[in-house]
Amino acid sequence: MTSLSKTLAGAIGGFVLVSAALCPAHAALAYNGSAAAAYADQWWNSYNPSYAQMPGDDCTNFVSQALNAGGDVWAGAQLANSANDSYWYMTKQPPLGPWYWSNSFTTAGDLYTFFGNSGRAGLVGIYYPPANYQGSDNASPGDVLFYEWTGDGIEHSAIQVAYGQDPTNSGWYGSLVDQHSSPRYHEIWSLKPTNSYWATTYILVEHHN
Amino acid sequence: MSRLRRLPRKRAIVLAAVAGIATVGMLIGHRGSVTAQSDQQVLEQLAIQAEVAPLTLPFEVLGNTFATDGTVAGTASSPNVAVATSDAGVQATQAQASSALQSIYAPGSPELAARQDTISRAINALRGSGTHMIAAGIRNVAFQSVISNGSSATVTMTFTSYSIGVDTAPDGHAEPFSPQNNMIAVVTFVNTNSGWRVSSTQTNFAPGSEP
């Protein structure tokens, strides 16, 4: 192989590696909410090594992974971190390099803004735990719930996975969510059994288009 | 910036330090350290009130609201509360909340407006909810630091928030709830014409204690 062909081969190889890093692992044409919910049920209490881990602050990273499993593809992916909420991605410098992500992939308020910017999901309701015992009837598996605890802005996100009885708190019935930080499986949507700030909490439900 | 106190510290040591400062102050005819001690108590008490507010002000407060000694862990607040259901009850609770918030937050501050909006909305949402409240508040208060330069101040604290009540499900069954969370808060203050007022709060769930 000539030096030129070696250079070309190296460039092509690098391009393939970078392309592999930037392309979503589960690209699909349409969003599959059931697939997103199944991903959440699989990983609610552990971390998928295919993504960066953020123990203690992993809620939106977890939701974004589920969205990716449901078919959402990266938007504006690059090998750098970004605060641009028109972007949504988590990439890795191949083969072992550091992780990069957009704020929208890991931060609840930024994901909410990304939904608005991209049109991938739309607000279908704002719910107050005091006034809505069973919660968001219009949420479907794979939809995202955003939580604001005391009026300080959106601080948490979870993914709707089912509608029924909370297996942990058996008396509660309604929309159920999976989440990280703290890890919960099929928890009642309001989080009332675990949220002492339930009275001032309000929840925005985003339905994925 | 002067560091007024750093906890945890044994009460005896604190008392001894306060006594020593007061004695020195009297000996040299300077009351600055006494004022600082007073500021510390005011700041700690206001910080407690700011953190108790979102837990109790959505409800009618039936019992004691704030203990006088906010520096002693476990006695910060233990109010009895109830959901306001009548027109008069809702109006009284709204007025009570507004008055309490104005005594805590800096007048005209965005934080005051945001808190009033959040709690007013909660009071209205609670009405007709079928929720029966038993108690809400904070306990296990510990101050990590109280720092002041005379015109502004910062209090860093930890505490446990709690809310105890019973919901009535659509099928009529009673559903009790008693969530509690360990919290970390940084409360900042501004010294106004009316004295110290809260200018902002940053309150977060402690790791592992998120809902």
C-alpha cells in the first residue's frame, strides 16, 4: 500500500469511526413508545454501559436513553459538549475516548426546551398532584413527565411506562413512571408517596409525536 | 465576609464562645460581636421559615409554626395543618401565606413573586382534593455555615422535610402518605430597611433522597 493509499485508508477509517460515534445506536423512522418503555423497564435499576453514567443525577440521561431506544435519533451530534437546546445527543470519541453530550440529553429543563425546539413532543397537560389523584390519563407509554417541585423551574423527568396499580405503593392507581435518581419502577406518576413537596409540585406531560 | 458559625459544634462550645465574645465586647466597649450574634439568630430563623414555607403555607396552619430556637436539631417546626375547603378558609389561607412570605422574602423580589404564585396555586389545587393533612414541616435542622458581610448573607443548612396525610381515592378508599426527604439548602439574604430578608433559596434533595 502506498503512503497515499494508507493516508486515504486512514482517513476513511477515521470517518467510519467518527460516523459510528455520531450515529444513534437505535435509529428508526418512527417513535415506538412501547420500545422506550421496555428499555426503561430493563434499565430502571442499573446503568447501560453504552451510555455515560451520572449516578445521583441521572434522571434525564435515563429518559433520553429510553427515547433513543424508542427510535429518537441524535440531533446536531458532535464530539463536544453543547448547551444548544436545538441539539440532542450523547457521543463518544472512538474507540475509548471521553463522552460528550448536549445539555438536553442530561438536564430536564433543557430536554423540555429541546422538545419545543424540535417538535418531537408536545405539551398535553399540566397536572397538580393535589387535584389529580390518578393523574395524566392522556399520557402514553414512552411519553415524558417533567417535574417542578417548588416553583424553581423544571428539575426532574421520568418516563411513562404503564397505567395501573403502583406495585410499590399498592393503594395508588394511575399513570406509572420509571425513573433514575432515585431509581423507581412503575411508580405512581405524582411521586406523592416519596415527595414531601407534593403540594407545590406540578407536572408537565409531553406526548411524543 | 465574616464567618459567624460553622456546625456541627457542641452546644457547650458555642455557648462558651458566645459568652467569651460578649465579655470581650463589653470590656472594649464594642457591640459589634453582639449584633453579629443577633444577626446569626435572625438569619437562621429566617432560613428555617423560608424552607418551611412551601411545605406548610399551602395549608391552614392550626398549630405552632416555627420554634423559637431554630438552632436545635429536631425542633425547627412541627405544625398541624389542614386543607382549606371553604371560601373563607381558602381566603384566610391565601392571606396567611401572603403575609408570611412577605415577612420572609425581600419586597419586590422575583423570588417573593414566584413563591406567592406557587403557593397560591397549590391552595387552589388542594381545595376539593379530598386530602386530609396531619402535619408537615422540617426537622433535623443543622446549619453548616452562616456567613455575613453586613449587607448580604448566606446560610447553608441541611434538614429533613416531611408531609403526613391521607388521600381519598376515587373508589373511596383511604390512602395514607408520609413522604420525607433529606435536603440541602443555600439561602441568601439581603439587608433591607426592614431588616434581613431572603433574596433567594437553592434547595436540593440530598443524594439518595430524591422522590
